[in-house]
Amino acid sequence: MPHTRLIERLAPGEIATIAAIDRAGLDPLTAQRLHELGFDEGVDVELLHRAPFGGDPLAVRVGNMTVALRKSMARLIEIDRRGVR
């Protein structure tokens, strides 16, 4: 998809729509936990900020929750640029 990029590439304050999650790259419990936290295709996410010294973890807003997300996990979440506001 030409308009997708990884969630870790968002700039702070950017909002985008989750296009796909590489669940094959996750163990089943982690994939289930992401789902329970609201990380699903079609859901809007916002990058709030990155940790200093390498930016790991990322603070991401999903719905009304703020979630700390490791960069290794963020690399498995593709976002749709068309959803950036």
C-alpha cells in the first residue's frame, strides 16, 4: 500500500488510522493484549511523545487510553496516511 507507514514513524501530535497489524510477528498473548487495549484495524491512534535517548517506548493514545508501546511492537503496526489529521 503506497499510503501506509509504520506507527513508529508518526510525528508527535499526529493522528492516523491503523491499517494493519502484523499479528504473525506477535505471540498470541501479546496479540490478544493489543486487541484488548484497542489496537485494531480502523482505529485512530495518536503519537503523544517518545521517551528520551532512543525514543523507546512511545506514548500512544488509543481511544481514551494512553499506552506505552515498545518500538519493536510499534514496528508491527501499519497506519494509513490518509487518516492523518
